[in-house]
Amino acid sequence: MAAFIAANLPFINHRMMVVGPLAQTKKALIVRLVELVVLYFLVGGIALLLERRAGQIAPQGWEFYAVTGTLFLTLAFPGFVYRYLLRRHD
């Protein structure tokens, strides 16, 4: 659930990094994608802390990051559709 919310925040929120100042102009797609990457690592860090508290951390290779990154992009799809495909721009 945290990953779904974090993946859609850049597309729904007009603030820089969710808590920063309100953007004067519309945020560019590249800014939203950078926020998406930062939030991916933030959610991954939270998951790592939870796994560490639960016990031994499983070894993770590049495959793990490829799958979780793709899953995070898939979770961001509803926000992307809302921002760029469904919402009418005035």
C-alpha cells in the first residue's frame, strides 16, 4: 500500500518532493520522474528496515531491483493516466 501511494504522489501532488514549496508553474515530466525514483528508494529503504527488524536480510541481486522497479512503475500507472491522459488541461 505504501508503494502504491508513493508511486502516485508525484503525479497527483503539485509540490516539489511532496512537502516542498508549491511549484509556480506546472511540474515537468522529468521532475515527476526524478521524484518517482527518489520515492522508490525511500519505500525500498523502509522495506529494508522492516526486513531487518524481522530477521535476516535476504541477498538481493540486480534481478530483485529490476523486478521491484518495474512493479513500482506499474503501480504509478494510475497516477500517470490521471495526470496526462484523463485530466482536462485548461
